[in-house]
Amino acid sequence: MKRIITYGTFDMLHYGHINLLRRAKERGDYLIVALSTDEFNWNAKHKKTYFSYEKRKQLLEAIRYVDLVIPEEDWAQKVRDIELYHVNEFVMGDDWKGQFDYLGQETEANVVYLPRTPEISTTQIKKDLNEKQLATQHDSKID
């Protein structure tokens, strides 16, 4: 059985996330998603998620490509997870290209960076929604 692992926050789940999960699953038989906890997002990444860890976990578990969701609690756990879950391949979006190459030397897992879905990102969604809200507020002040 070929095991694949990927990591992420998966906040404001969108079709780019689904594309990544589908392509990751196509590379093996069993897909593990390490989902960043709320505490890890805040303390290490300085990000506040819209949805809580539990809600994001429920969403991921409902996706047919995902076999197991585990918590990501620190940057260093990747080596431990690869060994614990007997992972064959570590997969991330290519916006992380080069950042995790060390895992190929420290573990027996292959490191693969998959192309992102270019026209969508959570950051862009948040930016667009913020701009739309600001425009709406501006328009209501004019009226």
C-alpha cells in the first residue's frame, strides 16, 4: 500500500484544495492529511482561521479522497509523521517548492510538489471579500 501525506490549514475550503487532494490521492492508495490546529496556526503562522480545527476536520473527512486526518501541531512533526504512518510520499503545493526537500534525506519518503490551481487561493478569496466589503461600505456612505 502506497501512503501519501500532505499538510495544510484548509480554511475556507475551495476547489483548489479539492484538486490538490484528488491529485495527491491519485499518487497512492491512502491519503493522510495533517491539518494545522488553531493553536499552531496562531502561534507559529500568526494566522487566525475562519473555521475552527474541528469544523475544518469535518469538512476534510467528508472528502472521498481523504482517508485520515491528523492534527499538525508543530513544524518539526513531519519527520515523525512520515515514520509513524509509514509514508511513501510527502506531497505539497508547488508554492512550497524546495521548503521540504530535507525530508527526502531525513526519511525514506519521496518529496513531490504539485502545481497549484492558479486562479484560486484562500488568500485571494479573503482579499476579494475584504475589498467587496470595503466597496459596499463606501457605497453606503455615499447614499
